[in-house]
Amino acid sequence: MDQGRVVEAFRLEARQLTRAMAEVSTAEWRLPTRCAPWKVSDLLAHVRVVIAWLPDMLAAPAPTRAEVSAVEYYRPDSRFAPDTNAARIALAQDHAAEQLSGAALVDDFNVTWQQVDRLCRAEPEGRVVRTRHGDPMLLSEFLLTRVVEVAVHGLDLADALGREPWLTSQAADVVQGLLLGPDGTATLEKLGWGQLRFLRKATGREPITRDEASDVDRLGIRWLTLG
């Protein structure tokens, strides 16, 4: 996927998340989310943590070539094992606990994503990075997985807060492209789903009926392992 397009989708979605979270009240930070055991504050901290890997990745020597795509990044291996998930949960909770207030957490997220945005915009097309799991990936492909994090967990946060989704069209389009490929719009027409409904179902945010599952199988759609 075009690196500039992914960087722009990341910037717009992260900015939208910052704006939405700046309006969260003190009590709302303690609300539960569907990503148990995380509260609203923990979930925003998680999104901050997973994008904060990028500066060190960009500062490290670049691998000679990319070997893993964004789709392959989501393969069901040790990164989704119980101990890895437990560490992921604790890391987010610890980061949230370190912040003095919800406003401080929003400010920290804002500073982090803007730094990542600046660094990514300075990189040439075709830049290769190595993830913390050891995957050599194009920066565009890894950043696409970060758009997934910001966009999908943005849906989780909106639901927890009782807000209308703030998902940007740019982020929705690149995540749809990841999940369905270049013919995604035609596939959605065959399913009879709107884009937001599809993204909710594809990421486990909305249940799928037996008939819908049959349609998904018939069209050859394979969901990714998203944890």
C-alpha cells in the first residue's frame, strides 16, 4: 500500500481520536470497555504504547528487505499467546497509571502520535523496519497495522463512552483494503453491508449470524487474527 496514503490515514485518525478523548470526563475514564479488563484510560494507553514502538524501530538499522506483509503480521503465533496478551494488558495498565489525569494521558498520546507522524513522513517510500516481534516489514505495511489499532480501538472507545463513532473515511478505507483487498467495495455490495458494519463484524465488534458467516465463506473472505 502507498506509504503516503497510510501515513495520512494514520495522522487523520490519530488526530480524531485525540479530539474525541479530550472531551472525556473524569468519571468516564473509569468506564469499562469491551477489551476487558481495560478501562477507557487503559485502552487509550494501549493505543499509545503500540504506536510508541515506531521511533526506536526507525532509529534502528533497516533490514535489507521486507519479508512480512500486514496480512502476514496478523498470523496466529506467539504474539497472541496468553502470556503475551497478559504482558500487553499489564503494559497498558501501567502506562495509564503513570499519568496524573485523563488530560495528561491525552496530551501524552497526542505528543506520541505527532512524533510518529513526523518521523514517518521523513522516510522514503520503500523504507523497511523490523518489528519488536522480529518481522522485517515495509514501513507502510507496519504503519497500516497501527492504523488498525487506532481505528478499531477508536470504535471500542466510542462504544464504551456512548458516543457516535468518529472513524475517518481515510482510515476506514485502508483498513478495508487490508481486510478485503482492492475489490473490497464490490465484496461489500455482495454482502449487503456498509463499511462501518463490515469493519465491526470483521474485527469481532459485532456478531455474525449463521447466514452471514455462510456468505463470508462463499466469498472466500478470511478474517485476520487480531487478538
